[in-house]
Amino acid sequence: MRSVDPIPMLFVAAAALIDADGRVLVQRRPPGKPMAGLWEFPGGKVEPGETPEAALIRELHEELGIDVEAACLAPSVFASETLGERHLLLLLYACRKWKGVVEARHAEALRWVRPVELHRLEMPPADRPLIGLLEALI
């Protein structure tokens, strides 16, 4: 049996925040960041020792200034994508309830869009396969 070098994994938790009109929030990556200018679902890296839900709650507070309860995060879809020397596992949660008003704290811009409109936005490769699945959920 041939030994295989392990591939470093990058776990990312993201949210499809869904408003009362069935629109989803996306944010534009700021200049100076990898994939700058692309639209993505808010969220971020899962730190060692952190659950995906805890990471997402932390990231949504840091990035958007909103508070979310773990019970309001519904695991929905995931994407698996090679990213250079690492492998990304992107976990997308649907969320329809939060406290506070979303604001762009780290993103260049925010936009509420219908799921079908996501097809027209420039998004990271890992986010693209999630669009059709998200359309079916909403």
C-alpha cells in the first residue's frame, strides 16, 4: 500500500442569511485580500478547537455586527475544492433569524439578492456549486 502525504484541510463556515423576502446576503471581498472583488457568503475559517457553528457565530458578529444563536443555523450544503496546497471544505448554513442590522465591517460592499441572481455574480470557485442547491432550499 502506497503512503499518501496528508493534504492540509481548511474548514470554512459560511451563512446564507435569508431575509423575509427570500433574498440572500452576499459580501464583496475587499481590495488586498485573496480573490478581492468577488462576491461571497459571509463567514470565515474555523479555528482549531472551534465548532463550525461557533466559528460562524463569531465571524458574523465580527464581519456584519449581528448576533446569531446556534439554534438558528441550519446546516444546508457544502463544497469541497482544492485551493493551492490545501483543500477547502466550505460548510454553508441557512439562517433566517438574527439580532441587529447587517453592516459591512470588513467587506467592500453588501448586497441582498434573489438566489437566481447569484449566477450572475463573480464568486469564488467553491461558492459557485452551492448556488443551485441554495435555490432549491429557499
